[in-house]
Amino acid sequence: PIQDSNYDECRTLGTDAYAISSAANGICMHAHDCSREFCLPTEFDYDLPSYVVDVRNEDDIIAAINFASDHDLEVSVKTTGHSYQGSSTKRGSFMIWMHNYPKDGTITDNYVDSCGTSHGSVISIGGGETWNDVLEAVKGDYHIVTGGARTVSAAGGWLQGGGLSFSSREYGVGVDQVVAFRVVLANGTAVTANACTNPDLFWALRGGGGGTFGVVTKALYKLHPLTSIVGVDFMFGGIKYAFFVAPAALSSAIDAWLQFWIEKSPYLDTRWSGFFNQFGAHLVFAGSIEDAETTFLNDFNEWYDGLDKTTWVQNVWGAAPPSSNVLDSWYDYKGGPDAAGDTSSTDATGDAYASVTSTAARIMPRSVVIERPQEVKALLLDIELGYVNYFLGGNMNNVPTNETAVHPSLRNSIWSLFTSKAEDSQKVRDFIPNDVTGVCYNHHNVLEPDWRNACWGDNYERLDNLKDVYDPKHMFNCWHCVGYNGVEVDSDRTVSAAPTAGPEPTSAPTDELLEPTSTSPASRFYAAGLVTALLQSIVVMLLVTP
């Protein structure tokens, strides 16, 4: 059996995400805190399985599930271990490790499913593949909606949890790309789930979370026609200097940027995606540079030209004009052939993931930004935003709310706001609570209050019912997963018994939003230490003369 000391190997791997995914028979977590129960390393025991099954085919998975059923064992499912909530590991469980499951990568053009629906081109993704594997199969021949890091599982938690991407505003989120799943159920049978075969299971797997309804061994996933990609970067730098020398100008610059972004982002062409923060943005346009210019870039440059630059100091503080970089394909945007398997071309995890477990992410409704722009700006000036805050909306909002199992608020979204301090996360919750919106499931806080409602809203009741249908003994059991059985830990670290029934569905959205407090943005950011964090994580000293 696995011993707690076996995890020591994982801690020797530094920030190498590829090594962490494949080492120690699958017990490593990319956030080492999540090797402990509830991702609380100083308060709880190790959260490791007792045994790991390194599965290589469906028969292995079926045999493992039948063995677990015969011996009343809980089953956890892991491919890489990127879960921010530790949901891919469980103390004492029988772990099915998908990391070495055979790759597929078969591309079929003009695919017609068993329902008779034509889906264009699709790729078959094996249950253990990462986005590195998939990108190397697709290369520059198509556009594909992917996760952010190459080491993230392509058919596991990212996909089944929703799957945000930097091209989602044009093409939809990950679950919108799925044509069919192949999945091994808790009764040991392998089935297909699509729009006309096991449609309720197909619905649940598209947003209901990984490791919950079965073990996905294959996903048929849409490919899109090849398009060029325009990357656009704008970021203020030299914040520490400006705080001391020109604090009023710094506050004015931050205010001007957020005002511009709040006014423009809800109405941008759907081909624009990317992320933003309080100091700028990294935006991604799926199309030509000419279309990028006419749809937004010209307006962006005009706004920049109108900024007050009198206090800016070359190579010290200020911002360069928005810069653009044109690439031939999404594959090139993700680093091209040189990025394949390269640790420097994917997210650093392990020792670099120390703050992940304090992260919270909440969906900002598009309607709120449009109807209450000044209140929204006041909120953004009153909190520390994370570096990456997803730019959402667009075509992903055109998908009916009942089409997939993701929180319905994702279909009325404009941003996913990331915070890492508890007080800031609570301010966002208070401003847009669960009866207005929900969380981004893949990035939500490990101790998110009322997490069932926050993660799935009105969809939780149906998901809980389907859990009883497809896994009546709750063999697949994990923290912050549908049908979880076990103790609960609140944000104040209070331990309590699990509820015996699911939560009441959330009420209809309300327009009642709390007023954020008002503080000087320069003082707020600097005093809280955000400047230091940003200076450590961003190399953006592309500064110009005023």
C-alpha cells in the first residue's frame, strides 16, 4: 500500500509539471498542499490513495472497478493531478491512474454521429492524454479549443469541469466541443454517451466534474477551420516607483484602464478572448490583423494615445502602446513544435503552485457590467485581482443554459474574476452572490462556502439524481464533487458532517447588488502587496517616454 512517505519523491521535482504528472505512481499533486485532505497541509493528514492501478486499456479499468465494488472500496480517478481542490485524490481510495492510458489522436473529417448529426472535423482524445499530446496531433492544421497549460489533462477534470480557454468567446468552452464520450461506469460496463445515446449521462459529463460519473476513456472533440491568431499585450509597469513618486497619476492610470475595459469588453467581437487584470491585458484574436484592427485594436490605440503621460519615465514607469503579434495558428500560439514536452513552455507547478489553494474564481455576469459599470469599477479598485482573469461571454453565452451541466451563470458571463486573499474573495461573493451567479468550477476555492450551489446552481439537483442512477453506491467519491460523502470543512476550518441531501436550488437571479467600498487604488494595491507579486510574475518593462 501507499505510504505517506512515498510523497517525498514528489517534493524533489521542483516546478517541473511534466515530471510531477508522471512520478511516484501517480500520487503527486501539482499543488503539494493538496496532497493533504482539503488542501490544508498543517491541519489534516495526507490525502493519498492506498493503492494505484496504472491502467492501460478498458479491460484494466473494468477489472479495477469490479474489484473495488467487490471490496467496497472508494475509487478516485487521476490523470495529471492539477485539481485546485484536491478532487483527484482521496485518502484510502483505490486510484485509477489514467496518465499512461494509450493516446489516440485520430482525426476524422465530416464526422456524423450515431444521431445522424454532422459535426465537421473531430479528433479522438484518449482518456489519459494531455493538451501537449493533442496539440502535437492537431499541429497547425486546425483550430482547437484547449486548456492553458500543455500538461493539463484533455479529457479529464479540465474538460468535465467546463474547460475555459483563451478562444472560448468565439468557439465556446471545452464542454461545447464534445461530440461523444466513451466511459466506464461504476457497474463495470463501458458505454457511449452522446446526444441520443445515454443523453442524460452526456449532459452530466459536460460540466458535472471529473471522477464522478465514471472513467472517461475517450472523448470525440470538435476541430475548427484553421485561423491566424493575433496576440495583443498591454500592461502598466514600474508600479512601485509610481506609487512613491506619482501616486495620483498611478491611480488615474488604473482608473482609466478599468473604465475603458468595462466600457469595451461587453461589446467586443466574439473573436476576441484572453485575460485582463488591474494593470492591463493579454488578448487573443482569432482572425487576421486587419480584422483585429477594425474590431478593437484601433480603438485601443486611440485610447492609449489619449492617456496623460506627463509623469511617465522611460524604462521606469508607464506603458508601451498595445503590441500585436500575428501567428499562423493556435498551435503556434501555444509554442509550436519547440514547446512539445518542454517544461519552460508550460505552467510551472509544484513549488510554484504554493498560492493555488487560496485562489477563488467567480463568474461576473455580463448584465451586471452593462447595468452597473461604476459599481463594478469600484469593486475592481477595492480588491486585488489575480493576474489572469478570463475574458468570457461572446458565443459561449449563446449556448442554452440547459444544454450542459455547467453553472447556468456561465452562459451570461463576461469575466471570471480571480482573487487569492480571503477578504477579497468574500467581497466578490457579497457583490455577486450565489443568487446572482456562481463560480468557475475548475478554479474555485477549496473551501468555497455553499459549494454545491456555487458550483452548479440549479443544475445540482439533477446532477445529484444522476449520480444515484449511474453510481448508486457512490463508489466515485471526491471532495467538491457531485454526491460527495464525507465530512465538510468550512472556510473557518470548522469540520462538520456531510449534508444528507443536496442544497435547495438557488432562487432566480436578483438585481440587488452590494455596494463595494471605495479606496485609493494605488494605496490599496501597494499596501496589500500586489505590486510585489506582479513584479515577480510579469516581465513587462516595455516602457516608453511620455
